[in-house]
Amino acid sequence: MNIFFISVSFSISFRPNNLLGCDIPVDHKHFVDRSMGLRHFSTKVCEKVKEKGRTNYNQVADELVAEYFAANNMHSEEQKYDQKNIRRRVYDALNVLLAMNIICKRKKDIDWVGLPATKAGEIKRLEEERFRIATPLSQEACNMLCTVDYSSLCAVAIKISLCFRLNTRPQENTVLYLPFVIINTSRGTTVDCAVSGDRSEFLFQFDQTFEVYDDFEALKRLGYSYGLENNTLNPDMVEHIDEFIPPALRGYIPKILGGTSCLPNIL
């Protein structure tokens, strides 16, 4: 990724805010080659810090000074002045990178943070984060809706059962206790069933396909949901619906009856 900086000419006597806490001498007599301006040193410094992960001003400046003098034959007097100017450029470059949050400073240590993400990359990252957060929340909301429906169905079934008991007690072999499951298969299917001694476990084997329905689905198919699952609740039941479900779930009933989604809005 290319890094672009605003092209601004700095006087060598310019001293920015002391972000790095370094006391750099200022010199007015000599300048490093004009082709090696702030942009050049910002790139070099960025590469150095990225390569090391954690470093400090003196380490970066020493290495860049050594590289510069190794590539240029200079008299000792020239080296003296150019070394000061190179360190000044490194200092300025570090402040630029620090201001852009590409690096961060902890006391004398300088840590690599990273280059700014591209717009497309940032959008992709945010979309992935949105999906990661929304998925479990959506699942929880769906589970809550199922709980409301199930609680309502159970309550309706209990109320019907109480009505029967007040009038006449049905025969025991006609009573269906909650919870239960229904296994459905074709008439020609051979079914082997084994039951544990305490009747707590059942083992079924089928030679053809079969379907399993829980009590929730069975009660809906028998019509005991009264349209709650598809927002067609019998008007006579609306005023009594709160009686059928736990208090903690009653706040969701207006949303279900109003046809609004209970799913959370993310971003």
C-alpha cells in the first residue's frame, strides 16, 4: 500500500510539538539532499518501525544515518551537519506517523500500529463484524419468539384441560400429557421399538423414512395456537393472552400481534 503525505516545505529550524520527547539540535547551515525530504524519510521510517514492531527514536535515526553515509562518500565535517539534519527529518517523520496513528509511543518505545485500512477493506471488516454480532442476537430473538408461542400453546392446552376437568373427567387413555413427541411414517413401514425398564428411554428402528414432531408442532397442527404463530390470533383471545404466558415474555406480545419484528437492528 502506498502512503501519500501532503507536500509541505519545512524550515530546518521548525520544531513541532515535542510528541516524542527528544531534544534535537537545530542547524541552519547544511541541508540533506533535497530529494530526501519529509516524504522520503516518512516512508523509510515507516518501513523501519514496521520491520521491527517495537523500536525507539535513536535506533531508527542511527540506522538511517548509517545507511545514508554508507551510500555517500562525505567528509567528516559534512557528516556532522548532515547527521543532525537526517535526525531532524526522522524526528519530523515520526511525528507525522504518530499523528496519523500509524505508530504509537509508550515512553521512549515506538510501536507499530498499522497502515490505515482502505475504504473497501474497512467496509468489508465492518460487514463481517455486523454479521458476527447479529447472528447470535437474531438466534436469541427467534428462540424468544418460539418460547412465547410454546408458552401460549401450553397455557391454552392447560386451560382446555381444566375446562374438561370441571365438567367431566375424560378417560385416562384419551389424555395426552405434555411434553410429548409424535413419530409419523407410512403404513407399510416396519417399526421395531425397544423400551427401557423404567420407560425413560425408547429405541426405534424404521425400514423406511419417518418424521418426528414435538408437542409444539403437534398442538399448532391441532389448532391450539389460535393463529398466534402467523399473527391471526382470534380477537376473543387477545384480551386474555397475557394470562397464558410468563410475565417476562408479555412485552413481546404487542410486537407479535402488531406484525413487527422482534429481531434486533444492528448498525
